[in-house]
Amino acid sequence: MRATRFLLNTAAMGLMVSAAPAFAQDIPQDTAAAEDGGDAIIVTARRQNERLQDVPASVSVLTASALQNTGAVKAEDFTQLTPGVTIVTGTAEAGDTQINIRGINGARDAESSVALVVDGILKTNTAQLNQPQGTLTQVEVLKGPQGALYGRNAAAGAIVLQTMKPTDTLTGGLRASYANEATYEATAHIAGPLGSNAGFVLSGYYFTTDGWWRNTFLNNTKTVDDKENWAVDGRFMLGQGTATQVDVKARYAEFKGASLPFNAAFHLPLFGAVNPAFYEDVNKHPFNFYNNIRATNDQKSIDASIKLDHEFGNGMKVVAWGLYSDVDQDLVADGTSADFARFISAADPAVASSVNSCFASTAALTGFPVNQPGAIGQIPVPFIFAPANGSTFGPYSPTTCDGTQYQLRQQEDVSAEVRLLSNTDGPLNWQIGGYFLHIDRKTGVSLGADTGQGTIKQLYNAPNSANPTSLLLADKFKTNVYAAFGSAEWKPSDQFTGGLALRYDIEDRAASSLVPNARDPFTGGPINPGLAFGAFVPKSATFKQLQPKITLSYRPTPDLNIYANWGIGFKSGGFNNQGSSAVVNASFNDGVTPGTIDADVTINDLYRKERSSAFEGGVKGQLWDGRITFDLAGYYTRVTDMQFFEFFVGSFGLLRVVSNIDRVDIKGAEINLTGKIVDGWKVFGSFNVTDSEIKKNASRPYTVGNKSPYTADWTLNLGSEINAPLTDSAKLLFRADYRITGPTWFHSVQDQERPTIFSALLPISALGLPGFVGNARYDVAKRDAFGVLNVRAGITTDRYRIAVFAENLLDRQYIAEAIPAIEFGGSFISPGARRLIGVEVGASF
């Protein structure tokens, strides 16, 4: 069915572009230019067109030809080609993207640390970070705080995208590929004029795959990491090339696929003395999936924007834009509650059938092969209380005893910006402006009993329903953002340039609970355990920050630039689900009541704003008429109140929160080299090393001295590209990119040993063991360094292309992410992408 839809969509795109007259180009490069002809790369890294060589900062650029030769279409592709930048995306669901630039990470459930700017317009939803954004002509990845220039959520950097503009004559292009695991991908565009000084661009994107993994319980179905994604982008420009230009864009996209492709790995060393699987290295975990719930993920995205550029003719220009965005997404998945025996008794007779279902499914599946140290016994009682016939499920089991989960995130926002700037070539250039954003956001996590009748996709279901709710975390949020900004650059001579930018942000945030006054029909407690410590009331807070940026540049020759910059980065604080602090304290910080521990962890319902102070110095240039280009930079960043995602699992269910790490110091260095061996043959390489250290952490004081979470110790990129003539009209293309990502910790807790819920339960269990036997040690939760080799080879002409490609050619096995649940005693881990080998064809008109 999906293959048929792919062929129909591809055929429709092909018919659309085949109506165009012949035009000998692929993707117009617009502002980009940089290639074998020796032309300079032109970037917009400081809201103005300038040579990459002259920008006083580290900027990684993918030009139109680089995008075509690598097949890159979204952030997941760009970051793999960029030193010092890593990404975790799609491990939970499609909108879950965290980009780490030089040690600063975007915390899950908080705002991103990386701004996404498309054709001069700032996108405001983190779910859009890894979405295709139309027909790209250039990508710029800026490192370091960019808030003063690019605005909100640019604390770690910015991804600046340029997409295709209307062309003077009717043009079009199509690219389609097929690879193993029924992986199809297609992109198409058509562009042209619509009368005098008006034109349009229409772009389409389609992707589908069965994924690499299969669900062994559901008859080896392709329901673990399958996905289907399509998008349509439209652009209309009026007055192109005149003093007044209007740019109207609209976008619609849908995603359907699986969610939460996680396994659990336990980190209990003393348990491991009996069964080594209790003390497992996350890098050596054998992935198996056997959940009885078909995990799904649905996302719909709508964007619409209008942008005005007007030149007054007196050396000034105004740029104004408005954006509307609406992203709705949800997921359904198996639960994680089986090991805590949440569904083995009922306080409400209306859910007795759920309890019976749990016992019946466990008895029927006794001996079913689940991952070690998991085991399904005759009854769902945890093995520490019933050693002879109890069970050790782990999460996402084939039984009904772990229940279901439904997660919802809906965000609608409206934003606008007005910018007045100088429009001359004089020694002083300036700009001033203002920005406004309004966000309405609704989030929820609902755990329900599995009666074998599926999951009802709503946050609360009554006890007598087919999917009674047992735990509910749900809130609505309103945010208003106001900002004023300005910048000036002074160039007294061709050698010296100095710049100052300032931005002041005010974020007013409000939160209110959507949890009804209901009881958990299994435990008899509140449907949200935080309600046991007091009623939920509306909350509000305001976060403010001045963000300066200073840049200096000295160019002793046109081919050498010595630069330095310093800036302040800012990310707003916000609210966790109400009651989070009370739940964590009661569950993990008691330490006196039998069955409890003193974990020494602090979580607040209000998490603080993140502020960073970043300095960078470097030198960039070229030698031998541009045959060698280089960029060497060093940086130091101090992050105050770094935001960090934490995941808690216990008898209460699950809890997702954002905490703060009081201070993290980061320093590092980076080098980029490109060499042209002969005309048509380039080699390139880059290396980044980042040394980070937690200096203070009131949330978990024992983590001082550890590294910044989600930060690779180093990255190495090596590659080569050959464009060699075969005939007068055909060229041979070969491109190879090898990326090694260094060791990475995913939590502030690293080499430490910590008490867990097993430490609390063992003394009162049937085993009667001392508590320390249940302690966990997280030295095995670090991801090892891994390398991924991508290659592409083909033949191109003015109109047509054919190529073979391989992604992860060596089929390197690695984990995409590990989410340690410290007090649970293990990590939730997801596998990285495996090998794809395929063929691609393309045509241009």
C-alpha cells in the first residue's frame, strides 16, 4: 500500500515537472556560490550577505551542490556533516529533537537551544527542527550564542536555511530513490514566473520505510521503527528584484510511524554477579522488541508566513514578517509499569477485569523469551517478592501488565518581527527592531490499563472504559514573548571590523493543570500523585535577559581573518507538570520509611532560565589561490543553570521533568581544512574536541566533576569529493563522508553508584537482602565512540543523474540514545540507524 502511494506521488511529481521546458540546472544556488570555479561562498550569518571568509565566527556551510551530492534534506543530515554538533532525534517520537552544539544541549520537554531560521523567518516549535523545509539552496550552521542576531532559542547556535526562489523561466526537478527495508524517498519542485515581477515555487517531499527492527510478539511485524512522512511547501514572491518585495509561504506536512523504540538495560552490579544481564553495557545490548501494543506516532504541521522587504531609497530598509504555526502530535505505546505491579490489584471493582487480564496474559506467556534479565513467570508479582514463580518484565512487555501510554503535545503560535536597517556600503551599518511571540501549548502523559481492547486516544478514560486511566500528567501553557534588539558594525578600514549587538527578551509564562478530580482505580490514590500533596493552582512567571554580542575582526590580507567574539546566550525557564517536586521527594528522598531511599535529588516544579557566556577566538583563511582553506577556533563557555531532562520511573508510574545544573564550564577547539588536489577533486576534514565539567549541581550534588550530558568528547569528519568529466556532457561523481562521534554521557550521573528502588525493596522482600545489593552503577551507560561511513557514486549530465549510495556502509551498530532512570537502576536505550544501500535517479528541466 505504501509502495503504491509512493509510486503515485512520484508519478504526480514527475508529471508536474515534465510540463516545464528544458532548463540546464539542478537547484539554483541563490546566495550560495562556492565551488570548483573558485567563487567565494556568500553567507547570511549576520543578517547580511558577506563572504564566509569575512565572518568573525565559526560557520559551517552546505552549498546547493553539497546538499545535492550528499542527499542532505534535514537537520539530522546537516549535523552529521558539521564538527562539534550532534543530534538525537526521533528516538521517542518525530518531534523530539535535541541538537548539541559545543556542549550545550536542548533539553527534552524544554525549549531548543538552537534557533531554526528559514528564509529569514524564525521557526518557534522544536518539533520543526528536523523537518524538511522545502527545496534547499544553502544551509548555514552557526555556533555559539546567536540570540542578539537571530533571536529566541539561539543560545547554542542557529541553523539558517535558504530555500529556492522563483526563477525567471519555468523550471523543475525531481529526485527519487529506493533502498533496502522498503525505503523510498522523493523530492520534487517546480518554479517560475507569474507575470511581471512575480513568481512561485512549489516543492514536495515524500519518505517511507519499514525500518530495521521487527516485533517478534506481533508476528514479526514491521511496527518498531517504520515511518511515513510527506510535506508540501509553496512560495509566492511579488516584486522580486524591486524596491518592495512580498514573500508568502505556506507548508503542510504529515508524519505517521512508530514511537518509543526502546529497550531497557539494567545497571545493578551485585545483581550482575548472579546474572550478568543485570549489569549491562548499553553498547553491547542485543535489541529485541516484543511489546503487545502497536506503537504509533502521528504528527500534523501547518505553517504560513508573509514577509515584506522595502527599500526606502534613503539608505534604509525595512524587513517585517509574520508567522502562524500549528503542530499537533501524539503517540501510543506500551507501558513501563509491569515491574512495579501497578495493575495486579484493584481499588475500584470497575477495573477488576484489567487485573484478571494481567494475570491471565502472564500465565499464558510463561517462558516467553524476553531480553535477559527479564523473565515471565506464572504470576506478574515481581520476582523479589515471589522468587519461585514471579516475573521480571522490564518495560514494553508482551503481557498486558505494563498497561498503555498515550502522550499528547499540541502547540499553536503566532509571531511577528519588524527590523529597520541601513542599506548602504558605508563604514557603519546598523539595524534595530522588535519581536513578539504568543504560544498556546497543551501537553499530557496518560497511563492506562491494558484490557486487550486497544488504547483510547484521549488523556482521561473512566474506570469502566476499555482503557481506564491510572496516571495523568496534563497541563496547558501560555507564553508571551517580547523582545527589542539592535546592532551596529563599524568598518573604519578594509582590515578592521567591530560589531556590537544587543537583544532584550521578556518571556511571560503561565501554566494550569488539566488533571480532573479523579482517583486512580488501581491504587485508590489521586489520578496524579502530586495531588496528594495539595491542590493544583495556576502558576505564572517572567524570565528576562539582556543578550549582548561583541565581534572583532582583523584582516591583514584579503586571504586571512583573525577574529574574536563574545556573547550571552539565553533560554527561558518554565514549568514542569504540577506536583513533580512533591512526587520525587516522597518517592526518592524519604530514606526513613521502610521501602524508601534517600536519593539526594532535587526537582522543582519551576525550572530556572539557562544563561551562558561564550567566548570564541579563531583564524580563517586560504592559501595558494584558494586551493587550501582553513578555519581554526578555540572557545570557552560558562553555562549557568543548564537545563537538563530527567526521567523517573517508580511505583507512581513515570515522570518527565526538566531540572537545572547550576554551572557547567566548557572549553574546546576546532579545525576545518579543505584542499583541492586538482580541479574536480576535493578533500576535507574537521576535528572538534570539547572538554566540559559540571562545577555545581544542587539537583544532584554528587555529580560535580562530571561532563555535560549529551556532549560528545570529540567529533571527526573526513571526506572526499570527485567530479571528473567522462564525456563532453557527462561527469562522474564520487562522494565519501566518514563521521566519528566520540564517547558520550547522557546524564549528569556517570561513574557514580546510586541507591535505587531495588535498594529500598530488597530488605522487605522475600529475598531479605541488604539494601546496597540493589544499588546501581552507571559507568556502563556511556555511549562508545562510533563511526559512520556514507558514500555516493554516480553519473550526472546537465539534465539527468543516476547514483548508487550507502548510508552506514560498514553497518556499524551503535545506540542513538540512552536515557538513564537513575533511581530505577537502568537506562532506556534506542538503536542507531543501520545500513541502507540504494539507487537514486534525478532529472532537471
